[in-house]
Amino acid sequence: MESEKESEKELQPWERCVINITLRKSKNKEEMAQRRIAFFKEMKRQTIKSPLELKMEEMLEAIRSKITKNQIEGVRWFRELLSQDSPPIDTLIERGIVPVMINFLSHGSNPEVQLAATSVLFGIASGNTEQTRCVMDNGAVPKLIALLQSPKAKTTAQPSDDTVTTQLPLLRQLVKLLMNLCRSKNPPPRTVEVNRLMSVLRQLLLHSDVEVLSDTCWAIFYLSDDSSYKIQSVIEANAVGLLVNLLDKHEDIILIPTLRCVGNIAAGTDDQTDTVILNGALPKLVPLLQHPNSDIVREAAWTVSNIAAGDSQQIEALLEAKIYVEIKKVLESGHFRAQREAIWAVANAIVSGTTQQTVKLVQDNNLLPPFLNHLNASDASPNNVILVGLEHLFSAAKELGILQTFCQTVEEMDGLQKLETLQYNQNAEVSAKATKILDSYFNYYDILEPQ
């Protein structure tokens, strides 16, 4: 009993202090042991690098060496690395590879290094916006321009066998890189850069190689895609005529970016649109609207729609070129994407033209039936465009005193029924426009009808 009581008695303060110190020491030892384990694990992780990391360090040393053989081996290795799925572009940028590769662009005595370095920069510039911008910010554009203007990188419009073998691969890769840099939108190339680039790109439009021409046109498209001042740089470089001439080419990979360029210019100011017309684009658009490739038909119709959004003189030029004979065929039997652009081409001409031009457009080309046929209950986008065009047609008919005849024609083509259906469309804008046409013109027509 006494021993039990002794064991149950409270500890003296000094005894509790000894126990606490012992516990703290034990805890500290455990923490120190855990820290040591973590330290050695980290050391092991840093010491044992992956095969890729080890190889990358080796190749980084190679490209920074003064030995040409090592440089070639290193640049080739990075080119191969960037050709794989999900390449480590950010890691390469962090390791400082971009300025080294840009410096290699000046190695005119070693075209093999130049070509491989261009491929590496192309791979990096093919990434996201920040990665593309990194190549530009490290001074790639001036180097590229200088290289493209140098005799060693140039090939003539009709290159010889020797130039094709030794220079054309480098030229192709340089233009591909330039095209990717022109894609940068955040921020876009500066005005000075755009003007210098256009000077070089204009010369490249004289080349005969299909790849060079295709990538050059894409580069011009990217440069002229977002503002009238960039479109003006294309005009001031005297490139519009060369682009229009390319519309005679048979290769799809040239025609599509060329149409994008011409369409961009046509979407500019009225004066800029005039340069497209004055350089003879309209007759060349007619066969392109008949092209077996529906993508080319769509781009051609898009270009027409941009011209049709201009002034009455530009509308007259379209009418004289018989463009709308082909637009009608696209509306009737084209691919649905091409038909969307054809709808815009008709609606823009109706809205932008004079009353007399509107009548001539619709009557001479019999455009009303296929135009009305595209009114449907399911797709709001073309409905809105068509309804805007129809409202202008009704207004023109009323101005000319032929509203009753026009209303009867629309009704005979099931247009009235379609308009009545669209009054209850889920899209509020479509519903409002259909209701406005019915209230403004068919009710007016009903009042005019004899009882």
C-alpha cells in the first residue's frame, strides 16, 4: 500500500523540469535526424541528374565552345529535341539558348550551323506568345533581315541547281522563322520592324519556290491582320500587285494565304480597298469562286464581302466584273462555310450600294431566291445578316414605289412564312428584326391592298 502511495505521489518541481528537458532533447534529436535525411535526399537529387539533364548540359557547353564540330553537334541536338512532342522550351530559354542561336545567324562561314540554329529558333518561336516574344526581344528580327538581304541567303526568282542545293533550305527555314515572328500579337512588331519586314517580304514575293511564297504570304497576312496602318505598310512596299498576281497560281498552299492577304487589304479603308481593285484582283476572283477546294471558295467569297462593304464605286466594280454570278452559285450549292461568306457578300453590297445598284444586284443576278433560302429557324448568325439585307431591300422597294410587287415576290418565295416563323425565334435580335420587317412593310402593303 505504501509503495502504491509513493508511486502516486506528485513529482517535485525539479523532477518535472528534468523530465521536460529530456523530452525536448529527444524531440530535437528526432528533428535533426529528419533534417539530415532531407538534406541528404536533396543532395542526392541534385547529384543524380536525369540523362536528359546531363545531355543538355553537355550540349550547352558544346554550342558555347569555339570548336565548329562541337557547335554543329550541339545545335543539331537541340533541333532534334525541339522536334519532339512537348519540348522543354521554357527550360531552354532559362538556360540562355536563344541569344546563342541568334548569334549563330551571323556565322556566314558556317551555313550548316546557320541552318540548324534557324530551325532551333523556329521551334522556340512556334510556342506560346511569351516564347515567340523572347526570340524577338533578343534581336532576332534585325539579324534575320540582314541575313535575308545578304547574297549568301538569297536565291533568284529562277534559282540554279547549285543555289537550290546550298541556299534554298536555309532560305526556307529563315522565312518560316520570320513567319512565326510575324504572328506575335502581344505585343505586335513595332512600326519600324513592320516596315523593314515588309521590304524583305516584298522581295520574297518574287521567288519561285512554293514553300517560300506560301510562308511569305502567311507572314504578310499576320502583319496586316489587325490595323489599317499595317495594311498601309503592305501598300507602300508595292506588294499589292505582287500578291494579286499570285492569285493566278495553282497551288492551294499559295492561294489560301494570298487570299487572306488580299482580303485583309480589302477590309481596310476605302482607299486601301481601291488598291486591290486597281491592281486587277476582281477578274481573278471569278475563277477562284469556282475552285474545287471549298476553302479557297470561302476565302474568295470573304474577300468579295470585304470589298462589298465599301463605297458605291467599289460596288459598281463588283457588278461590272460579274462577281455575283458566281456568288449566286455559291449560295445555291457551295459548302456551308463558303455560303456564310457569300451571304455577307450579298448583304454588304445591298447595304453599301445605292438604291439603283441594289435593284440591279438582285434582279440581274436573281439573288433573292437563294438569299431567302438561307433564312432558317436554327442559326442566328446568317439570319441576322440576311434580315439586315432584307430590310434594306424593302426600303429600296418602297422608295422606288414597287413595295407591293416586292412583297408579293417575297411571299411567293415563302419569305413571308419564314419571317413569321422568325418572329418567335429564341434569339431576341432575330425576332426583333423579323417583327420590324413585318410591321413596317407587310402591314403597310396590307393597307395598300384593295378590300
